[in-house]
Amino acid sequence: MKSIKEFNFLRKECGFFYALFYMFYKIDLAFLNSSTALKWEKSKEAWLDKINSALYIYSSTTITIKGQKYIRVDAGLPDSLYLRPYSSDMDVYLQVFINNDYKSVIDIYDQIFKVVPKNIIDCGCNIGLTTIYFFKHYPNAKYVSIEPIKNNIEMIKLNFKASGISNYTLIEGGVWNDNRSLSVSEKFRDGKEWSFNLEAGNNKIGEIQSYSLLDIVTSCGDTIDILKIDVEGTERILFQDDDYARQFLKRVKCVAIEIHDEFDCRHQIYKSFSENNFFYYDIQDMTIAINRSYVSGFE
């Protein structure tokens, strides 16, 4: 009975062929191993992404705001958070709130520094979920959240309002090693809302204003307790010049960075950490780096 209900729901949400494909996939018929099915291999992941999003809608509460449908999810906040159906928002939510990807950052920071952070910067804020995750643990910290994609920025505002954050600055742009106009590329990884990256030159999507990370760090005045960087390859620009990296790193106690190996910059980033008195951990897809200069007992 459940399978029939799922089929009918998917038929309405995604279309008959998506629903049929899912039923074949779910019961694991030999058809999926046939030569015909192998031709679908390249598109199968995209089909399943859409189906899984639809099924999450099927089992979740949805709400329509100004004609836009959103999935409402509980994150232990005053209000629900909002995700866009058929987008990468669900993947981000699962990473941040279900898999607790940033719990290791909080655990390591608390164990080493034993003080509550005052200043947290989120480079590559996406739809705001990582900032909100930190806010749940550190409600009195000041936040600087940086995001270049306009549609994501609207989601940040919606989710920040729902979460009750008021002590934040939202920078609508990207981070770079200087202030300049850049273009957005949809060619990185799956091309979804969480994987746009910035590049020099112009394209049809239009220009994005980017700001110097050093200027942002300096403008905060005090030490940055946690600097989160997930910027889809732009980390290579932030760390390519040793002196530039040194200037912003000396102001930071803890860096949580996702290094995208497509850009061959991991060695350079590790080198910057080592040369600037950091030790670091690799935990799954994240590197957590701690500045010894701010740790009691280290010179």
C-alpha cells in the first residue's frame, strides 16, 4: 500500500517516468542491470536526487510563502528552518543538523580554548545552516556570514529570522584575496546551489562582488575565534600568497575548512598552517586547524 501511495505522489510531483523509474529501482529488478538501464547511468543520480527530494516532501511538512513552496524542518529552534524542494538544501541540512559535521569543530574548540567564542566568520554561508548550528551552541557570539549567490541570500534571511539570530552581519558577496568583481560558475561538481564557485572573467550569470578576507577579518577588530571556510575552490586564492595568508591567519584561533582537491591546493594550505604556528586535524572532509599562539602552554 505504501509503495502505491509513493508511486502516486511521485507521479504528481515528478511525472510518470520518474515514478516508474523509482519503482524499478526500489524493488531491484534485473531490468536495472540491463544494457538499457546502463545507458541511464549518467542521469540516474540526478533522477534519484529529484525522487528523494520528492519523498522527503511526502513525509515532511511543507509551507508556501509568496508562491514558493518550502520544506519545514525542525532544528530545535524557536521556529522551523526552511529548505527549497529539489535543491541541494536537503543535503546541506543532513550534513549540518543530522550528521553533525561541525560538532567536531565545537568539541575541539571547547576542549582546547575552554572559553566561549565571541566572533565567528562563515565564508560560504549557503542558506545559513552552519551559522545557525554554531548559534545554537554559541548564542552570544557575533557572526559574519558571507554568501555570493542571490537566491541563497534570500534563504539565509528567511532562516536567520526563523532561528532568532540578531547579532550577525550578512555580506552579500564572495571572499577573495582582494576586492573585485568576479563571475559565478555552475560547472563545479553537481552545479547545484551548494557548489557554485567564483572565477575571473564574465559569463551569462553576471558579476558578483567579492571582498578581501583579510579586510573582513581586520574589520571585526578582535580576534576571530572560529573561521569557517567552504568556498568551493576559492580557498586556493586565499592561501596562494604566503604573506596574505599569514596576515589573516595570525588573527584567527581556529579554522574549519573544506579543501576541494580538484584545485590541487591542499599542500599549500597545509604549508600555510605549519608556517603560521597551527596544528591541524583532518576529520572526514574537513580540516580543523588550531593556532598555537592562542593556546595556553604553547609559545
